Amino acid sequence: MKKIKVTARPMIIDPATGKSYTVSQLLAMNCYFQDVIVVEDSYDKFALREEIVGKYPETKTYNFKFEEIE
């Protein structure tokens, strides 16, 4: 079993600055997802992403990052 840190966020551009919103701004807008999930050693990132999107449909257009943690 492995622990995976999942981070998902949209790449929304701030019209005032032309830069991507910061994590704190995305959290304020409820547009940021982060969780630690325990998975099998031979997990499939695509299947894991689809499972998360199934539970949290608002993450459908988000960019996902998966990191193995100790």
C-alpha cells in the first residue's frame, strides 16, 4: 500500500495581474482540492483521477498532481 498526496487545481488567470491565482486565492474561491489517499502499490493514475472526479465533479477540469509520500 502507498500513500498518495493528490493536489488538483484549475489554471484560472487573475484578470488584474494576468498571472495564475495563488493557492490561498483558490482556497477562498473553493477551487482547490488536496487529499491524502491510500492506494495499492500498482495504482493507475487515470483510474484514480476518474474516481476522484466521480466523487467531486467540480474537479473535472482541474489539473491533477500525484505525489507518493512516506
